[in-house]
Amino acid sequence: MSTALRFSRIEPEQQAQLLEEIRNILTEVGAHNVEIYNQTYWDWQYKQLPTGKSYVYAAWDNDKIIGYYHVPVYRCVINGEEKLIGNIQDVAVNPNYRGVGLFRKLAEFANEDLDKTDVNLIYTFPNDKSIRTFLKYNNFSIVSAVPTYIRPVNASGIIRSKINLFGWEKLFGFFADGFINLFSKNVKLPNPKIERISEITEEVEAAFAEYSKGFRNHLLRDKAWLDWRYLKSIRGKHHILGVREEGQLTAVIVLKEDEMLGNPSLLIMDFTFRNGKENSLSFLIDQIRKNPELIGSEFNLIFISAIAPILPDLKQIGFYRIPASSNPRVLNLLARTSSSLDEKPLLQEQNWLLTLGDWDVF
């Protein structure tokens, strides 16, 4: 490794160079999302976020950037108090510098620097290759292997994506769908009205706030964050739908069209429901499953990965939990405090509300 190796925060005038190197690295490793790394994406992700605060670090060999480490900062609630949380995401090193401990050194530099800032808590979702670095060298602890559930919608399409049965997949799919639907509850509500939501109103914000209050640790899903994360997102179109009963908005869901397990899918990015209205959320999800026209496109499955006690209840409408051994990408939640916060409540899964909206990949 070069003796000219150094680490630093990225300054504004260095952003163009960093974006170029990110694209080079992603191209070299065959990543599918190279095209999003432009100035528009950078501004949305790291400048236009509600706090206006993010920390970006780089490893250098002389004047060449050979690794990067991004930490946008959000408002959150921890143990009932508003704090700042940093989300470590979008990290990589140049393939020519792998196997020499570069990522470890970059992570150590970044985390030591973050400890000097006003960020109170840091969390991240590392893959299998980088999780050891966070646990062994950066004092992170595992909070959860986040539960994942899927709801098959078009079994023949799913079968076709995995194996060629020379047309028999339609028959097998017909029986599979029938079997799943037979044992799924038909949730009913009195005079419900499903509506599309194109603006984060005070009513929508209040619904998210009410649900979040039941958890000690969670992102602050206020109007500013919801608007930025979903309505202004440049990472694909999000659909926000709600169900109204007797004039009250009782449940809201945020969906994103994407590919999952090789199939066109709906990802449940976020959700909320009023106190005692769990069935309203189940009804809303099931109606979307039955009526793809509510979204405007076809999909083979619905996917959700989250920490919330409502998830097991989704089994009643045909959701199945994916065992960790069969999950191609287990979402591991790691956390550590960078302040004087009591760590014990932070490391207990039941204290968290977490959705795919916390994760930067989607």
C-alpha cells in the first residue's frame, strides 16, 4: 500500500472527482446502479435532506480517491428524545486496493470523526462482506436481522422466472394462487374509501407521528422527511395510498415498484395506521394486491422487510416469512452511540420502528 495513503472528509470542491470515482468503481464491479450517481442524485441525497447535514469521507492515494464512505444525518427519536442519527451507507473501495485493510482504516477514520460531531447515534445495514469490520473494529452491535415477508400475487409468473415448465407454470400457478388465497382472510371494513396521496398533509404527518410514538427508537417521519424521502425521491417512483373510514385517514402505505427475487414487485417502503386500526392497514394492502390498477402496473409479489409488531399479522392476508437461510439479502441492523446515550435500549429490537425507508438502497 502506498505511503501516500490518507483519509479526509470530502470538501464541496472535491465532489465532482468523487462522483467520477464512484462511477468508475461501480462500473468495474458490474453494479447495476451506476447511472444514478450524478450531481442531481448527490444534491438530493446529501444536500436536500431535511437536516441539510451529511458527512462524506474518502481514502486517497496521493490525489486519487480509492475509497468512500457516506453518512447522511436525520432527525430521530431515541428513548423519547429528539436526537440526530447518522446512516452509514454507500461505502466501497477501489478493487485494486482490496485485501489490505483499507476499508477498515477508512471506517475507523470516519467513525472517530463522527464521534466529534453532534451526531448522537449511528446505524447501518452492512452486507456479509463488511459486517465484520463494523462489529470488530468500530464498536457496532447487532440489533436485528430484520424480518422479511413476501406475499405471492402471481405464482405462475414467479415460477416462470425460476424454471421453464413449458407452459405448465400457468396450471401450477393457478393452483398455488388458489391455495394461498383460500387460507387468506378477506379483511372487510365498513364503507372504506381508498385514496391516492400526492401531498404530505398535516393529517398524513399526524398518522405517522401517532404510530411512531409507540416505539422508543425511530426516524422522525415528519412532513419534511416524508416529502423528501418519497415524493421528491429520484430513486424511482413511489406510490402513497391511504384508506379513509368515516372521514378519518386510518392507514397509509408507501410503495415502490422494483424487482425482487427476479420478479416485478411492490416494496412496502413505509406504513402507518391509527391506534387500534391494524385491520385498516391489512385491508389496504390486500386491496392493492387484488386491484393492481390502484398502482397502474402488474406485479408478481409484495415484499416487506421491517421491525414492527404488525408484520406477523400480515400472515392472515397471505404473507409468508422468508427464513434467513433462504433470504438472498438479509437486512442486518447494526447500531452504536457516538455520545453518552444509554446503549442498552438501543440494542433491543422491540424498541425500534424500522422500515425499508431507513435503508438507502431502495
